[in-house]
Amino acid sequence: MTKFEFSEPKLPKNGTVVVGILDDRKLTPSAETLDKALDGTITRAMAASKFRGKKEQTLSMLAAGDYDRVVLLGLGDPKKLDDQQSQKLGGIVLAGLNGAGAKDATVMIDGTDGSKLSAADIAANMAAGAGLRSYRFDAYRTKEKADKKPSLKVLTFGVKDAGDATKAFKPLSAVTEGVFLTRDLVSEPPNVIFPATLAERIHELEKYDLDIEILDEPAMEKLGMGALLGVGQGSAQDPRLVIMRWNGGKDGDAPLAFCGKGVTFDSGGLSIKPAGGMEDMKWDMGGSAVVTGLMKALALRKAKVNAVGVVGLVENMPSGTAQRPGDIVKSMSGQTIEVLNTDAEGRLVLADVLWYTQERYKPKFMIDLATLTGAIIVALGEEYAGLFSNNDDLAKKLEAAGKAVNEPLWRMPMGDVYDKMIDSDAADMKNIGGGRAGGSITAAQFLQRFVNKLPWAHLDIAGVTWSKKDAAIAPKGGTGYGVRLLDRFVADNYEGN
Ligand code: BES
Ligand code: MN
Ligand code: ZN
């Protein structure tokens, strides 16, 4: 694990140093000082290369003067250097230094003219971005060679007002810890993470002053959660429902509610999925992992809100006890559901989770997250998550938060014409629409039938939960998408002042 430190802006005399260059090869003050100390080597190196100081460009100079390595970091247009851009730059610097084998380095941060952020905020966000990029899931690698492991132990940011940077870094690193927990949970294999063990992992959050309650199968039976239980009945692993509460707001204030789909493995059940890619369905508990990571982040940064997270944990398996296509189950709401495809299981789980949350906690609103449909990947790819809501104000706030942290949402339509598509001849509704048309929308319509008048939003995160390629602040694998978004959504709208 890389350590991040902030100290006064003094250029080191040797080792590895990173300095910023603005658009059109304009040197920042630190770069200028260093260039002089190196008899113009920086200017010459830039002239000999394509490096122009464009954002995210880098140029490494080895064995320059007494330095092992001088890294020129393109900052681009200072007016566009905001918190998210700073985080990206931090992630790029960290990946570059690890790739180069550096053990420690100093990044010089100058307050740039025209930037919206103070030098301290740029430093804090660069450190946060570097931290997010530094994530690794290597618990099961027993033979990795030392030179394949990340080399960077300490990254120091040289910045005026290092104290302010340290202070600004604190809540950001709380959120990073939440993101890391989410990434850990989705990365774990499905023989390790199943409902009982996932519930145990969540239980560990008690040490951060979250209240945790776990319902087992008999408790859910008593509540009449026939929709959720039907999904789990083919598995040797019993389902769980886990409730996390954070009470950082006023006593008696209605909580914000976050619900998550936690299918720890989705084989499809008797409507079994094809073999190719089925391993991806270990992260079908991604929604529950985001809710868990978010609750941890809120607790770590002592958010001034009351929040409740509720996750439905089940394994969807085929077996002699499995749910059959054609089965009719009764949900906790009393509504009956004809299960025509056992692979459309997420909505069955959430039906009872949403109903339970709304009845028991009378929240201000409910937001659910689910890797719900392949159709949302067809519609939006892997950049945007799908947003469905019965409330324009809630939707706008979520869209704004997503934009602010580069976890964008695209609002999808809903309406009666889509709702009709899930009417059943045999029960109150069926769990799939007619054909493939509008598959993400009919899934959302299904969920909405378990929400009364409450403001509600559904985030279909099937396309954004896992990535096969590295990004600036997220190595390939579990992205943690949703934790930073919802943390920002809470901070910007519900914590007063
Ligand atoms: N967990 C899947 C959706 C999914 C697909 C998530 C790909 C991530 C990547 C969900 O339970 C599912 O199987 N949905 C079906 C619904 C269909 C049977 C109506 C789908 O999308 O094909
Ligand atoms: Mn499925
Ligand atoms: Zn699923």
C-alpha cells in the first residue's frame, strides 16, 4: 500500500520528482526552478519530444543531474483543472511511477493561476486519485514475483499549506475506503462470498459505529418475502437480508434509504445461462457491495445524515429444489408474481427489499442499485449507468452528483405502456416483459410496483460495475462505481449548511 504524505513545497535534491507543465509547454514555478537547476534539461527534453503539457501527457527523464527520474506531468488548461481532473492526474502519476519501479517520489504542487482549486485542494485530490488507482485485489496470488508487485511505497506532495491538504484529504480517503470495500466484495470469488459470508463481512462494519441487523431465512419467511426466498430456494446457501444503519443526523429525522441487489452468484437458475462468461455473475451482488461501501464511507467521514442500507443476499442456482419457470410466488407486498424466467431474479429480490425498507423505515426516499439487466449494457455501454425514477427532483440531484464525480447517469423513460408489458394472465404480474424490447425498462417498471408514493430511483449498474481495462482512477476489475456518486449526492443535498 502506498502511503500519501503532504509536506512543504521544497524541491528534493535527488530521487524521483514530478513537476507540472501547462498547455503549450508552459512551466509551473517548480518546473522552472528545476529546469534552472538542471541547466535547461527540461526545456530541451520537451523540445526533443511530442510532449506539450496537454492534460494527462507525461514525459519521464531518467538520470537528469542528480535525479533518478524527473517526470513532467501535463496539467493542460489550468481553468479546467478541477477536483476530478486532479484525481485523474494523481491516478496517472501513480500508475506511471509503479510501472517505472520508483519506490518513492515527490510531486510538486504549485497553485496554478486560473485554476478553481487551491494548491492544497489539487494536492488532496491528486492523492485521492492516486489512492483510488492503487487498489489491488491480490489476496489469492501466492506466487507473484516481486517485480510484478507495485513498487511505490511513499508518494509525497510538496505543497504550500500542507495542513489544509491533509485536512481536505481526510474525507476523500474515507470515501476511498468505501470504494475499496466495494471492489473487494465484488472481486471475491463466489465460493468465498455467498449470502452468509457476505452478511458476516457487512457485520464487521459494526466497528465503525454502524448498526447491523441480519435476518435469516425463517425471519424472512415470517415476513412473507416469497419473491426473494423463491430465488434462493435452489441453492445450498441460505439467503440473508442485511440492514445497515448510520445515525449521524437529527434524532427522528426520516432516513435516506439505499437498497442493493446481492445475488452472490447468478447461474440463471433453471433458466440457466450459457457457460461463456458465467464467471462474471460473481459480481451480481454489485448493488449490495455499493450500498455497503457507501455506508462505510458515510460512517468513516461521520456524515451528518440518517441513512439506512438494506441488501438482499441470495444465490441463484438450479437444483431439484430450485424455482421453476411457471411458479407463482407471493411477495411481501401481497402481490403475486408469475416467474416465467428464473434468470430475471434480481427484480424478485429487490421487490421484497424495497417493500420491506419502505414499510419499516418510512424513508425520505429509496434508491436501489442493481446489476439488473444485460439490456442496459446494450443501451448505454459501459460508460453510463441507467437511471429510472418516479421523481424528477431526485433524478436531477442524482444526475448532478454523477456528473460531479465522473460516474455519469443516463435517465431512461418509464410509463404505463411499459408497465402493461409485465401484466400476467395468471398472477398480478410476470417477471419478464414480452420479448427483449425495452428489457431494462420493464425491469424498472417491475420494481416500481413495489414502491408506493415514495420518491424512488433505480440505478441499473450492470454495465459499470466491472471493467476489463484500466482507467485513470480505477484499475481493471471491480470499479466501485456508485460509492463516490452517492456519497457526493448525500454530501451535496442532505448534510445541511
Ligand atoms: N444479473 C443479470 C444481468 C447482468 C447481465 C448483469 C450481464 C451484468 C452483466 C440478470 O439477473 C439477468 O440475468 N437478467 C436477464 C433478464 C432477462 C432474463 C429478462 C438479462 O439481462 O438477460
Ligand atoms: Mn439473472
Ligand atoms: Zn442477476
